Amino acid sequence: MPDEQELVKRCRAGDREAQRELYAQTSERIYALLLRMTSSRDDAFDLSQSTYLRAFERINQFDGKSSVATWLYRIAVNEALQLLRRSATARGKLKELETRQPGDAGAGADIVRMDIDDALGQLDGDERAILLLRYQEGLDYRMIAEALECAEGTVGSRLNRARSRMRALLGGSYGRREEEDVGAHPRSSG
Amino acid sequence: MTCDEVRRQLGALIDGELSPDLRLDIEPHLAGCEACAAELDELRGLASGLALPSVAGVPSELWASIERGLDGERTELLRRSPGVRRMARLPWALAAVVTLAVGLGLVGLLRNDSSARASSIDFTLLLDALPHDAKQAFTKFVSHYDAKEASPEDAKLFAPDLNFEVPEELPGGFRRGSVYVLHFGELAGVAATYDRDGEFLGVVFHRPVHTGHCKPHKDYPCVAGHQEGHKVSVGQWRLVHLMDPTTCHCVLSRLNEQTELPPIMSAVAPPLPSGDGGRHRD
Ligand SMILES: [Zn+2]
């Protein structure tokens, strides 16, 4: 895309208008990804900020092999994963307290069904990232491989693993239990 | 193909990443196998659940805060070691949190860190909301410090320790809007808004606070008229602080501090009476 090349060129020269333009074109996607990665507006804000600062700082390293958007996704995911790793312990404990109230464990499982975002929050950061890049952001496997810096051939199996974990967490409506009680499940009847 | 083999490919199928050959193998199986077809439905449901657009828009202050980073704080931001970053966020990042916290009614929790202690006045709250709507940013800032509208006379009574004036008109044709009394923790503050044909100017007066807290943004020494101070720029806007021993005078405007600002500073920050008298009191 010639427009994109031109924009990148101007960003390299430190052109503030170009930087703002690149931000305007991509920030909605980047912020949305980071918001869902972190479930926190202030984390998403901070991470978006550091994503763009790093991007502008390193724009000379952008080789044009992927799109700028994919390249920004890569920076954003790295920023998010770093943050999630740092706060994994604290956050994990908090989540445990929130989601595993006494009494919820057994009979509660049928009543309190985790929603998609709750389940996402239980996944590891890289599982969350790959699911969001694929389904929220609509990246294809090649772009995902570029954004996550992994081999394209591993994207499919990574997605399979992440989806399986989601379905296990979501229980009844998306999960493995389906196989046991197909007939009884309203969604499967008909 | 067995059900297991088929199911391993269903993800790639919904992702549109299956090779045409494999698709041809799988589709007949799906047509005849209810369990695998149900599994495919589940995966599609999950995919569309994940695809739900996020409801929150990009915060309007985000670009301004990136721009500030570009203007000089980048090195500091990136240099911070990961371990301390959460605790020692840059103040303007903290302001974003504070702003949100106001919206969420969580401000009580954050007060210990920001506004409760008199020594920390969080101008980032103001600066982060620039440059889109300076008046709104200013209003947000003062309301964070419990602003109450007051007459200029009441403001003087309210903050007898401060050396300031809020004349009805400032040099350059700015007319006074509202005057507010503020609470910076235990300490009194005063603010006023001015307007010149839709151009906003705001002033804040407070006791000089610990320097580290008074200038959280990247700021530069400046001289306006006879006083030395420092300024922070956000876009066209600049917040200039000039201090005398009793009072920090802060003016938010788009005015040039060399030429247009000095007469205004003189009007809102009258020279202290010489000697030990005046309003100064500890
Ligand atoms: Zn089958």
C-alpha cells in the first residue's frame, strides 16, 4: 500500500502529523485489543501509550514485510504480555478469590456460567492474545504468526489449544460436556 | 476420516485456513455426522462471542499523553524497570487512573495517593485532558479539588495565606468567568476562569508545594516579567507556574510567556509587600 509506505516514511522523519495519522488509523484496534487483553482501562491506556512510543522510537526497524498494523499488534501484544507476566501472581490470586467463592464450586457451576470475557481472563496471556488477534481483530494465520513472532505452522495448533481451554472454562454452552449430553442440550436439539 | 481427525481440522475450517483438499475430505463427513456438525457450531459460537466489538472508545487523552512522551519523557518511560513501574508510574499515567477513578466513584481510594496530601497537587489531571477542551479540562481539575464557586472577596477570606488577585478584566481583554475556592488536602486554593471571545484562560493559586509534585510533567524553566517559574506545554496550551514565597501562581493559556503573559501575571500575582509583613504567614 503506497499510502502506508509514505506514512511510515514520514513517521521515520519524525513528522508529528504523520505519527498522529498513524495513531488515528490504528489506535481503535490497538486499544480494543489491549483493553480485552487486560480487562482494565488504565492498563489499556498505559499499554497503548507505551506501544506507540516504542513504535515511533523503533520505526526504523519496521521492515515493511508485514503491514504497519500487524507490526503494531506485535508491539502491543509484547507490551501486554510483559505486564500480564509481572502481575500474574497478584492478579491470579485475586481472580481466584473472585471466581471461587465458597459454594460456587459444585452446584454453582450450572447456575453461574462464566461469560466469554471471564473465561478469557482465566487464560494465559498468549492464549488470550492469539484468540483476540484471530477473532476480535480478524487476523489470518500468517499475520498472527508475524504479530506473535512464531512459525505460521504453529498458529493452528495454538489456536486449537486456546479454544479448548476456553470451552473447558465456559462449561455447558461451549464445552466438552456437550459430548456427554448432546440430546439434553437445548442448543443441540433439532 | 474419523471424527477425531475431522475435529482437529474444524478450527482451521472456521478460520478459513483449511486447504481445499482437506475441505473436500471434511465436508461430506460433516454433512453426515451430527456430533461433528454440533462441534463446528460450538466453535463458530465461540468465534463470534470472541469477535464481539469492544464497547469502550479510545480515551481522548491518549494521543496527548503519547505526544508528551514523544516530546521528551520517552526515555524516562522506557527506562523504568518493569518491577517498579506499577508503583512508580509516571504521574501523567497516574492522572489517567485518577480521571477514571472519578468516573467510577473510586476517588476515595486514590485520594491517599493524590489529592489528600497537600504536597501533591496533580496537575496531570488538567494536562492530560488538554488540548481538546481546555475549559472542560480545567473544570474537571478544579472539581477534583472540591471546587465551590465564590466571590473574589470570599476567596480572599477563604485563602488569606495566598497572594493573588482575580480582577474582573485581565490585560489583553480577558473577562472573568467564575471564581472557585478549592481544597488541596488541608490547604486552601483558589481558581478562576477567564474568557476572551471564546479563548479560555484559567488561573490557579496554591501554596508552593514540594517541587517534585508541582511539576509532574516535563517542564522547562521560564521567565515571565519579573518572575521566574516553569512551564509545561501541551499542544498550543501552556501551564506556567510562577512562585513567590507564599503562592504558586499557575496560568493555563495559549499566550506567549515572553510577550503576552507578563502583564497578566502581574495582574494576578501582585508583588509581595517588602519586609516581613504582607500576607505571608507560616
Ligand atoms: Zn464425526
